[in-house]
Amino acid sequence: MDALQRRILTEGRNLGNGILKVDSFLNHQVDPVLLDECGRELAARLAGAGATKVLTAEISGIAPALTTARHLGIPLVFARKSKPITMPDQVFLTLAPSHTRGGTVELIVSPEYLSQHERILIIDDFLASGQTILGLARLAAAAGATVVGIGAIIEKTFEGGRAVLAALHVPIESLAVIVDMSEGRIVFSEP
């Protein structure tokens, strides 16, 4: 998506160590028009997967997952990183390493909203190492659900996440694919 790539190049900041700051339009302040376009595009690319729910991780995945779910006409469930008192005692829980947080985070979903026989489309803001998405896939499996596709707004191929996720045998779509961030650059793959 050209509009997304332009925003990454004009407003994104390469902070080094593979960290791309896109807080001005995706991760802190959200551009609803751009995210709606992204959701529409991911929904179009992954419509054939036959998903019944979209699953993402709190907090940065919510905006792109919500717009994708809206365009597919299906509910969104997001994995929380801490358990609220309103959640039942028995939950689906897994751990996933977080590159930006510099540690491990919990991903928690209530069994009320993720159940057997569901067809799950995982949507996230980034596909980097693939560990958060793998964590979400583990939650879906724990519920007896089936992951049918994965979508990301931005993929950083040099972190190897796509190869890690290949074992899931589902379609993977990314809207902006970055192949190099060395020496302060942001280089996209050729179309």
C-alpha cells in the first residue's frame, strides 16, 4: 500500500536494533482513515479464509484488527496482557517475548469469547519475530479453534517471523514489507 509506505517513510523513525517507531499514526496516535484503508485491504486479501473471528494482542494490534473485522463483518477478540477482575478464573493464557518491551508478556483470553470450532484470523500491527502471533495461535489452539490466516500492517522480514509462522500452514499477508533497517534506513521490498 503506497499510502502506508509513504507514512512510514515520512513519519516513521528507525530507532536502531530493528525498532520502527510509527507512533504518530499506528501505535499511539491512530490515523483512522489510514487504518480503515489498511483494514479494508487486509479483509479483501484474507476474505477467502472464511474467518469467524479476528484475534489480536492488546494494545497496538487493536486498531488494525478492528478495521479488518469491521470490513469482514465479524467480531474481534483481543488478548489482554493482564487479567481484569471481570474475567473468569479459568482462562486461556500463554507467554510471548516482546521485542519493544524487552521481556515476556502474558496473553490472556476468556473462554467466553474464544471457543471450539471458530475460524480465527490473527491480525497484528507488526510481523517481526512472529512470537506474538505464535502466542495468539497457541491461545486459539487451546480453545479448540483453528487459525485460518494471518495479517500484519508492517512486516520486518529480516527478523524471520514469516519463516517461523510457516508451520501454521495458513495465508500470511502484510501491507508494508520492510527488508532492511540497517544504518538508519527503511527499505521496502520490491512489489
